[in-house]
Amino acid sequence: MKKTIFFVLAAILVLGCQQNKTKLSDSKTVSDSTLKTYFESSSIPAAVMGTIDADGNMTWYHFGPSIWEDSTTVISENNIFRLFSMTKAITSVAALQLVEKGLIGLDDPLNELMPEMVSIPILTKEGDLIKSDQIITLRHLLNNTSGFGNVYFSSRLYNFNPENWDYKDKPRLFEPGTAYAYGTGLDWAGKVIEKLSGQDLETYFRENITGPLKMNDTWFNVPADLSQKIVTFGRRDSLGIINALAHIPEKPDTDYKGAMGLYGSPGDYLKFLNCMLNFGKYEGGQLLKTETAELMFEDSLPKEIKIPAVEQFDNGGIIGFSGEQIDQMKNDRWGYGWYIESDENSDRPVNSVYWGGVNTYYTLDPQNKIALVFFANYFPANDKESYDFYKLYEKEVYSR
């Protein structure tokens, strides 16, 4: 008997060559009973997880209903979830496509193209706002060194609420290229793509990424004829109960967010990851040149820039990290669109990449030619139960 009580609330409104001992065995079976036991003892309403191997074979596991209030529904890899920060990798591919086309260089100044971005002041640790005329580049936006942070990862930004603020983003946290902050740089990269391509991000993605890969369930604005595939979204309350929220958007999105705006299905996202396993190549074409795709798996940060520990503060229940999660990430690095694994004791190999959204996760391992995804959808992001389920599945895949 599942211990979660569901009810509807109003809608609310986130490679190198080194190897370790991790290897895949020849067995093709993940323990379904292990996954089922975990799910049934948890409060997670529903989850989907799947893997694609070197031969292109996909394996899927499904638990729970797609609509939490309706036990007759069955969740699958074809249901549509909110991708949140899993949008970042797709936006990174789009930006690098423009680099390949010669429309922009990674280190070209964006100050003239994006005056509305570079005019945003810096909020110092002392609480002062200062102007900066330093150059911001596309590289800075893609590798989180632009100075733009995330309101739910930074108490400085979360608590910044002036009476008058006419800028299009929260203030920056530091001068570009001097530090790392997980933030809205990929949102701004999306705006760069729109300006240079002359298309909105929805249209650009459909023509250049999601369309060619036949990711027919992946949109900023899910078409009306697909809306019935959107899963219930939810939020864990102070008592630990995950409550259902209205799951179909009430109005269309008109301001596309390259860092967090997409909806998509697990099946679609695994298609994208499979393309990246093949360094941009897919059946019928190539999203990126091989050498460009390989850049996404390389450490994009200057050696002197370290990724700081995740800040723990009351962020309104939007982001949740356990101590184990923080410890596992502490020495990792950032490629383009995702983190790079550095821990030799991890279940996944060193130099594989990973990231996620709101209790959606993926692991992408070019060394062993395998990708896996895990999808649940509720706040807080990085909820311990969901994260542990993802890690259990990842461990099962690597112990096959």
C-alpha cells in the first residue's frame, strides 16, 4: 500500500580517456524486483527509467500512474514530463551549432549583441550593486562563469528583493570568467541563439535538434493534441507527503528559457543522449561535428576555477540536496550542459557525464556506450528518495 496521500491543489509556480574499474558485464537484466521493492516502500508517486546500450537497445521500467489521481492510468516512456534543467544540454548543442556555422565564436564579446544582459549589475557579498563593463562571452554563458546565478542555489539572490528592479534577470554574482555559479547563463545563451538565428527557441529546436531526432514529444509549449500525455506534477509538503498539482499549463509560454523551459518524454530524451553517445551523429544526419560534440565532454573550466559546494539554505522547498549528494559532486567539473564525473569510487566511470532537472536525471557514458534516464516529477528538486532511486537504478545497470 503506497503511503502517499494525493490531492489536487492550485498550480504553482528548476571526455577524457581516464578510466576506473567500473565496467558493464555481459548480462542484459536489471533486477526488476529490486526496483519494485524500492518504489513500493517509497512515497514516490510514479517513476520511469530506461537505458540504451551500444547496440541501440532500449530497456524500460515503469512504476505508478501517469495521472496520480487516476489509478487506471499507466505511466510510460512516452509520457511528457517537465525537463527543467535537462533543457541545458539541448541549448548547449544549439549554441555550438551556431559556432559551427560561423555566426559567433565561443570567445566573441556579447556586449554589443546583448546590452540588456551586460548592463545587469553585480551584487557584491556586502550587498552593494556595482556596474561592470567586462566582456561576457558565449563560453562564459555555457560554462556557468558569466556571473549569473540561480535564485534557488544562492541565498544572496534568493533574498534580493528590491522595490524597483528594471533588469531582465537577478544581479550577477561576480565578474565574468572569475568564478563558477550554477545559474541562468543558459537562459541568456538561448536569447543569443534567438538573436543570431532570427527564430524563437521553439522553432530553432524543432528545425535543428528535436525535429531531426524525431523527438516529437519535446516542446516548450506542448501541442494541444499531446497535452493528455503530460504527467502529474507535485510537491512534497512539510509532513513529507507529495501532493498533486495541476499538471497542464494554464497559458502558453512566450519567454523561452534555455536553462529550464522544455517539456519532453523519457523516450525522447534517450534519443538525444544516444545521439550524443555518437558525438552528434544520428540515423540520417549529424547535429554537431564530432570534434564539436567532444568539447561537451571536456572540462570547460579554467583550472583555477573550482565549483563551490552547494549552498544549504531555506529556498522555499524548491531545491533539496542531501549530504551524500553534495559529497558526490564536490570534485566534479562542468562540460557544456552537464557535470563531469571525477570520483573513482562512483558507480559510473570517471569522465562520464550526468545532470538532471526536478527529480529527473541522466547518466551519459561514452566510454561504455551507454546512457540512462530516470524520471519522476515533483518538488523539491533533488529530493533524497528520488535521487536514491536514480542511484539504485544506475548501480543496477552497472552491475548487470
